[in-house]
Amino acid sequence: MLIVMTAHAGKAEIDNVVRVVETLGFRAHVMPGASRTAIGVTGNQGAVDLSHFENLPGVSEAIRVTKPYKLISLDLKADRTVVDLGDGARIGDGSLAIVAGPCAIENSKQAFAIADVVQRSGAKFFRGGAFKPRTSPYAFSGLGEAALKILADIRKEFGLKIVSEALDDTNLDLVEKYADMIQIGARNMQNFTLLRRVGRSKLPVLLKRGMAATLEEWLLAAEYIMAEGNYNIVLCERGVRTFAQHTRNTLDLAAVPAVRKLSHLPVIVDAAHGTGRSYMVTPLARAGVAVGADGLMIEVHGRPEEALSDGAQSLMFDEYEQMVREVRQIHDVIARNGAV
Amino acid sequence: MLIVMTAHAGKAEIDNVVRVVETLGFRAHVMPGASRTAIGVTGNQGAVDLSHFENLPGVSEAIRVTKPYKLISLDLKADRTVVDLGDGARIGDGSLAIVAGPCAIENSKQAFAIADVVQRSGAKFFRGGAFKPRTSPYAFSGLGEAALKILADIRKEFGLKIVSEALDDTNLDLVEKYADMIQIGARNMQNFTLLRRVGRSKLPVLLKRGMAATLEEWLLAAEYIMAEGNYNIVLCERGVRTFAQHTRNTLDLAAVPAVRKLSHLPVIVDAAHGTGRSYMVTPLARAGVAVGADGLMIEVHGRPEEALSDGAQSLMFDEYEQMVREVRQIHDVIARNGAV
Amino acid sequence: MLIVMTAHAGKAEIDNVVRVVETLGFRAHVMPGASRTAIGVTGNQGAVDLSHFENLPGVSEAIRVTKPYKLISLDLKADRTVVDLGDGARIGDGSLAIVAGPCAIENSKQAFAIADVVQRSGAKFFRGGAFKPRTSPYAFSGLGEAALKILADIRKEFGLKIVSEALDDTNLDLVEKYADMIQIGARNMQNFTLLRRVGRSKLPVLLKRGMAATLEEWLLAAEYIMAEGNYNIVLCERGVRTFAQHTRNTLDLAAVPAVRKLSHLPVIVDAAHGTGRSYMVTPLARAGVAVGADGLMIEVHGRPEEALSDGAQSLMFDEYEQMVREVRQIHDVIARNGAV
Amino acid sequence: MLIVMTAHAGKAEIDNVVRVVETLGFRAHVMPGASRTAIGVTGNQGAVDLSHFENLPGVSEAIRVTKPYKLISLDLKADRTVVDLGDGARIGDGSLAIVAGPCAIENSKQAFAIADVVQRSGAKFFRGGAFKPRTSPYAFSGLGEAALKILADIRKEFGLKIVSEALDDTNLDLVEKYADMIQIGARNMQNFTLLRRVGRSKLPVLLKRGMAATLEEWLLAAEYIMAEGNYNIVLCERGVRTFAQHTRNTLDLAAVPAVRKLSHLPVIVDAAHGTGRSYMVTPLARAGVAVGADGLMIEVHGRPEEALSDGAQSLMFDEYEQMVREVRQIHDVIARNGAV
């Protein structure tokens, strides 16, 4: 931490800050400057609450330096994490992971038709919502366990690994029973009870970024999970909320290199929620692969205009197939240049 | 809903949209314009998924008109809701409700000292966290049931009504046992499982706005609660996330008149989280009362620099007392002018 | 400045950073910490470009400490600035300055009718646009010099001080000829050529905050003006752009205490542009006074529904008069409590 | 436009709205709905000021439908615009345009060394600032005409087309004298005087998006230029301001397909300002090409740590050369798939 004094702070105020720093067990380094004094604080193992200092007389501001996360950090583990679901379904090993499927599972026929297209595209992960968080209490909120049973049938039939979202403990017990990977949605990124619960799960976790989450908050949400013992986490950038109105969310692709610089965890890009408009999905999926993500999450629907939720951001079958062709070619470029 | 066609859309495309509208059971009103045609859609009772239309050939955009909320709306109930906790502790009746106390309950002595100051200020509500949502898994997260017991003692000793946050079902059972009002925090504003659960509680609910929630999303969160049968809801503006760095959040006081225009629910302002800096709390508390809020939420702490959480935004006892004096005088002005 | 090394940085990398710091003529203070080393840099008179350091091997981040502004700072001048236009028209002296008038001057009759209401309310400043920055090239952009002549007539007739916006050098020559105070609008807050030009004007300047300006950028825009020799500057908070859709801008009232803490310049609040909706103007004007602003900017229009620009945020005459009554009573409370 | 009445609005209020609509010369289409009435308005050639209606009794809201831009729209001109500077330097023809160079021209030697690398990479455009908009009045603001002379020498020596920014009329005269393309920076995107002036220039214009500009505002800025007769405009996405702190700006790549859907103008991506961090430039440049942009703007500097401005976001020579190799391969994929 660095404590910056005001220009008018005198010796008594500086000494008082030093005293408080030392009382808390840290070491103070006084640095007189041209116009004001700064005091470096070392010796703190974790984050110190800045409020201990900001209100002391003569203090202008306190600046945090030590990062509050540990386990997810490259400082702790320099090798990149590979999340391996078996049967060649891996995220983070340099291959391009594609997680595709409908927003919500609506019925068996719809789901099987989509799974067939997904499997033929070479994707190894199938997504489909059984429990849907909906802004309105009157909107379709998923088929629940019935959807999970359909998903389990798809796994058996097509060999795809199943990714499905859980909203609470009850959901989670069911998702664990039927699926291969638990999705934590943007609205639950700081549902700390749920994070702790998936931290005790044996299944890997796909952790979406909250719609107004800073990079640090997102990484700390992963830290919550990891602190409970679950190391198999995949981060998913899905767009953040801004003033922009041409998209539902503003996809923040710079988050991918930013995560890479700090963490060993894999990171994928959700081009469906990240845009909210089907005509943008393929361009942004290409961009997500080009920026160096470990994979994509994509919504596919045979007839988007009939989808019970999020149809506006789903791809038709032929659009999906063309998108996969394009992103694989881009991934080849990336891999050839050693940029994944 | 209004469907706007592109300038180049022809009769066939317009007829097709009309057909889809009618197939869904609605009525289409074709309005040819100077440069393009618009199609009004009426007959829908609730919100229609725009995605049914946005991808149809020749459609430029679909604009939603019908509001998706019902129960919280002034359209349904023109009289303003008064949330009454008994013993004169009311929110929404034209008086100024003050909900004050420490961020977290740390020990009995601290809590009693603060409660004494709060009660003497004339406030009728005491807040104190037993379960704290913390960004980092390594930060102090509250004393749990021990804190709730202290709060129950405070109610007995000082006659203050107790407001405390619940993060999940287990917490909630305990909060219901000891407290008078359940707080749902910003991070849980779209924790729909929790919203449904408090919707079945007998206690009133204080619903904070999410840090990136639109007005509509916030009102729909209240609608979730009300749809389960709990009509005693108080909204709480606590700042939103923006690019601004001089505050922790940007307090959006325009939300108060905006809520008033649409809903019968009372709305209060949290000047502590809304700023994150103690020197701003009193000015923004005054502004919150001046804008017409039904009350304030304030953090008080005898020695903020020793607080285990959020000390930077707490008021000292004398600052709190002066703040209460000022806001009461402003509330008198507001009341005298009929502007509450 | 503080340079934070990565956890893995070794002695050679630390020594190299120290060498670069010293080469630039500064002093380096090495502070070994529990997990990483930080290096304090002192001796820099102004802001140092962080990029000199961020890309050096072993550097994790560089954190700026020295503030880049000087003249506008309380560090330089502890007494608050009072901008005095003569005849008792002052901003920053503890009185409540009201700057009111139509968005744009449309004709002499309209302007005189409004000026009559403004003067009778006790306000001392009249605003009216002669040159309007409009998002669309096809929208009404002001009457130009003809409007300024009307404004000069109003000054003569009503004794009000005239505030009007300039968009470029040519405008500015005219505004200087006819008005008493130059307004620099939000879109021009970083038009540095214009800032330098008004810095050489003899008239005081009303500097609006840019729609996405940080506090620091806003203060530096004032620093540009002051660096040219014009010390008579009034800052004006007018709302910032956020995701919120219930207002045109999100009025950031916390900017008022934030400016107070750093600068000696007066600051007023524009409740018209800050909300964009007439029903919100009075509540937010009250809040602006309650938060401690030195004054208000308000749009008044006899018949807002006929205004050629910005009618949606203008007050009717009776609304304006009631608003003035309310804010004066609130200002009395503020003044009585020594909180201006 | 669509006017939505409140649920309680009666026949008299509806009739009144219809009367006002017709008085303004438009046609009203009354559409009674399940819970409220909407009134479609047609016949308006351009944008109507919504404020004419929003304050009428019984009106809930007015929703604009007609787009306010004309000339830049695909509705007007279905063929994509190609901006051709001669000698094969084109933007918008399906090739990948690379505009590279230092942030600011610092001296002849630096500029020539960079130009040599840029030319050998196959890029056809050289950028370099002569006039720099700087947030602080004390920062380096460019060499002015001396820099332009160096740029003219570079054109002669390397055959590169010169792109340089103008901040005001005086600058612009000089930029027109020496350069091939005028850059309008983010801070001047709504400097309408400057937009009109470049609209009368014979040189093509590179128009950067403002840091908080909506898509519509950006397109209207281009409309300003085009309305004066200059049709050679290239749009440049350079990131927007958000709460995110891991980048200087949040690069909004969805703006590229969004522009494509509405306008015939070419659009390029500035990966330097769009991120502000050199380690992110190459990944985001790849993403910009993958999303379908017509080109890239890139900052190159031999020794970024010595750059007088923006060194933190510049590439070293070898980083630049590798970046060009990667983006060309991605552009080949895009072109092969017909996705530019």
C-alpha cells in the first residue's frame, strides 16, 4: 500500500500515520517528495482495508498495491490450467473449445436436432438451459429436471459433454446429477453462497463475468471457488453493460489478454450474450478466437424466431456451420503463430 | 410493440410480418410512412419476445411498448404503499425514515454504543450486517447468528426495528427469526431464487438496486417478490457503476423521481454505499432527502478507522448527529412544499 | 509514482528500474515487500509518463501519485474563488446563484417574457443559447448574433448578467462582445484550442463537465484556461453518460463535494441537461442545492412543448417559480448549518 | 414516432394528442391496446422533437422511430464507399488497410526509422501526430508544422500516404497543405465547427468515435461532414469509456458489424488507443480484422519507453512486424469466406 499525504501535512501527521502502520504490524517507508510526502507500507500478507488510513489527518489518499487474489494467479502457478472433461473434451490445452446449443431446452426433438448439428460440427460441448434466470417473473424460466434428462440423453446419444446453469443449491444438486460442467451465470457471479457451493463440487465450473464486474471482481469470484478446493474453472467473457445501445452488452475482448496476464485459468467468449443480436454473433465469434480465447460459447436454434427465450441472438443451423468453419481457420492462424 | 420495416421492405415482407403477428394471436396495424412502414402490434397482455420479429425479412427493428411489470405499477394501484413495521416505524407515509447502524455487527459493545446514538437521533430503524457479501473470500464476512442475537437485544433495549441482510435461504431463516426487515443486497438483486423466497416471507423487504441495474430490472426484481404475495417492499438506491473514480459508485438520485412516476413503492437512498467516502455521505444524504426520498440508509461507526468492513464510508457519532439535524430541516422544507 | 514489480522480478530487474529512474533525474526508493518489491519515485515536479516504466522487464504496474493539476488546486490557493460579475451577481460567495433562461433564444418576445420571470424570481443570471451544438446537422442550431443582440437588450432592460455558449473562435468574439460570461459546453470540454482561447478572454468562464469526463479531466480542462491567465472559472456538473435509460444523463452530485475537496473553484449544477426530463428538474435542483453547490443552471420556457430545442427538460413559469421557492428554503438550511 | 398513453388516459387526452400531431402536419394512427392506447405518427420527413409530446397530459412516453441520418445510410446508397487516396492506397475495397506510425512525430530520425518499418510491412498509410490533444496543459503537444514537414518528406521518400490529426481551423489549413488524410480525434467528434470545416475540405477524413458516443451520434458526426459535400469518410472505432480498469478504453468491436448494417462507409479499428496497453495491441488488432474491419490503426515506436506520448500503447518494431503477419493471415481467412 502507498499512503499519499496532502501538500500541507506536517511532521506530526506523518508520524501519526507511521505509528498507525506500525501498530497494525506493518513497516512504513517515508518518502519525502518535491511537493508532498508518500509513505510506503510493506509487510501485509493480504489486502489491508484502506479505510484504516484514508480518514487519518493529513492523508490525501491510500492506494492499494498488493493484489487480493492468490490461487488463481500466475504468481502462484505459472502453468496454464487445462480443464479436462474426458474423451478429448478439453478447455485450455491450445485447442479451440466450442460450447454450443440452444439457450433453453424446450423439448426433446428440438434439442436432439440441435445436438446433431453441434456434434457434426466437431464441437465437444453441448449447452442448454434447464433453469433460466429471467428478468421478468412472467417469462419462461426453463423446464427444470425434465430438461436435464433430455441433456443426459444427448450425452449418451451424441457423446457431447453437457454444460448447464445452476441458480441455487437445489438446482445445483440436479445439475450435478445430470451434467458434466456447471455454469454460473453473470447475475450470480457474486452469489457467494453459490460460489462456495460449486467450490465443493466435483464438476468443473464455467464462470461467467458479471455484467458490471471489474477484472478483479471476476478473478476473486474464481478465487472463491478455488478456495473451497475446486480448481477446474473456466472463465467466460460475455459482455459488460455500457451506454452503447447497438448491442445488448459490450463484449470486452481485451479481458482475454488481461486474464492471460494475471491468471492460469482458461477463458472463453460468449458471442451470443455478448452481443444479443444474431447478425453480430459470427463476426464477434471470429474476433473472440482471434484475440486468443480458449473457446466459444454459442447459441444455436433451428428456428430462432420461435425460441422461447433469447431467440434474437441464436444462429440458424447453416449460420452456425459457416461460423465454425471460419473460426477454425482463424484458430489455425493463431495456433500457427503461437498466439493462443 | 412497434415493428419498424427497412426503407426497402416491400409488400410481401410487410404481409409476412402481419401474418406472423396474427398467428401469435395479436392484432397488426400497418402504418405507411414517408420513408418506411411501421406496424403497430396490440392485443398482447404481457411482454412479447421481440426476437420473434427482429429476424424476419425486411424488419429493421422491433420496439417494445408494453411495460413488463404489473403489480408494482401505479397503473395497478394509484395509492402509495406505506410499509409499517409497528410502533410508529413507517416508510412511505411522508415522514423521513432513517435506517442507521454499523456496516457489520462486530461485537455487542460496539453495536450498543451505536444503537444508543441512533435511538437518540430519533431514527426508528437499526441496520447491522450479520452476513456480509465480500468481494474477496479472505475478507471478514460477518458474525452470523451471533450478530443477529445482538441485534435482537438491541431491539429489546432500544425499541429500534432491525434491518439485516440475507444472502441465501439458510441466512434468511435466521434473519426472519431475529430481525424485522430483510435486506436484499445489490449483488443479489437478480438472485431470483432468493427473491421468490423473500416473496413468501412475512417480513417486509428492503430491495437494493443492483450495481448495473436499469430502472426496469430493479422494478421487475420487486415484481418477483410481489408476485409471490409479499407486498411490503422498500426500494433502495445505492449508486451504480460508472467510469467515475472519485466515488465508489455514482449515486443516481434521478432514480427517486423515476420510481415515483411508475410505482407506488417507497424508495430510500443509501448515501454510504452510494459514495463510499465518508466526507461525501452527509452532502449526499441531504441531496437524497431533497430529491424526495422516503428515507435514508446510513452507516455509523464510533471509530471508522477500526471498522472491519466499509469503515471508509461510515460517519463518526458527531458527524451522524449533525447529518440528522440537517436532513430533518431539509425534510421539513420538502414536506412544507408538498414535495414528498 | 510507485512502480510495483512482479513477484518473480529479481535483483537485476529491480536494479535496472532504479537505473532508469535515476537517468530521468528522479530518486528511487526500493521497498522490499512480503511477496514483491515496490519502488517509490520522488523528485518529479509534474506528472511523469508511466509508459517509461510499464514496459520495463519485471514491472507489474506503475501507479501515478502526483496530481497533474496545480493552479486550480486547494494546495496552491486555500481560499475559495468568488467569481464576481458586478452588481451583486456573484458565484462562490456562499449565496445561491441561479442561472436561468431558455435553452435557445428563439425570438425577442419569448426571451423577454422569460427574462421577466427570471428577474422577478431574484435570479441574477440569464442564460440563452445563440449558438447551439446539435447532434444532428439538420436540427435548429441557434439564431447567432441576432440572439446575442436580444440578450444584450435583456441585460439593459432587466439588469441580468448574460451567460451564453461559444463553440469556436468566431462565436467567441461575438459572445465576448455581447455577453457577461462565456459558457463552454460538455462537447467542447476537451476542445483545447477553445480552452486556450477563453483562457485569454477577460470574461469569466462557465465550464461544463464533459459527458464522460473524469473529475481529473474536468479539473485539467479548467487548468488549461487558468494556465492562460483567466482565473474566473465556474465549474458546472451536468450529468454523465451511463447505461441508465430513465434519464438523458446521470447527474453525478458527488462531483460537488469531490470538487470542493480538491479545488478552490465554485461549482454549480445543471438540473436540466443533467436529467433531460422536466418532471425531474425540480427534485434534482433541490438535491443540487442540498449537496452544497454554489448555484443552479435551469431551463425555463413559457411553452416547453413549442420549444425548438430541449423543450423536454424546460420548466413552465409556475414550475420555475415554485422550484426557486423550494431551493431558496433549502439553501437557507444549508447556510444555517455552515454547509455551503 | 410512437406515442404511448398511460393506462388511465381517457378519450379527451387521446384526442388532444391527435390534434397536436395533426397541427404539426403529421398523421396520427390511434391503436387501442389491451391496457393502454398507442398513437403512431407518420408523415414526418426528419426527426421530430419528442418533447412536443412527452409533456402532454396522458402521455407516458414518446418513442422515436425515424432515423435522423440520411446521407451516410445504406438506405440512400447501397454500395459500399471506397476511399481512394491513389497509388493503390484504398480503404473499403476489401483489402486490409494498415495505418501505422508513431503517436507523435518527435524528430526526423525517429520518424524515418519507423516509416521504413511501416513501408516494408506493406502498409500504405503512415500516421503521425503534429498537433496532439493532451489532457494536461503541461504535456507535450506536438511539433506542429515542423512535424508536418517531416511527414511530407516521408511521403516523398517512402510513398506512404500521410494521415495526421487537426484540432482546429489553423491546424487544418496546415494539415491540408502537407497530408493526404485528415484525422478528427475522439475529443473533437462533436466539434461541429470543425466537422463542417472538414466537410468542405478536398481531403478524405478519418473520423474517430467519441469516447462516450453512441453509434447514432458517431454516424451523425459523419453526416455533418457529408452534408457539406465531403463524401470520403472513414470511421474509426477506438474504444469507449466504461467502468473497466484493465484497459484505457473498452474496444467495442461490435460497432463494426453495427456500422456495416446501417452505413456504406468503411470502418477501421484503432487497437492502440482502444486498449492503451502494448501487450493487448496485437490480440485486439487480430480481433479487429477478424470482426471484419476495413483496416487497422496502429502505433509503432522504436523505443516505446522513450516516447514523449502514449508510449505505453506502442509496438516495438519486431512486435509490429509479427502483428502484421498475423493480421494478414486472418484477413485472408475473412476474405476467403466472403466476410469482409
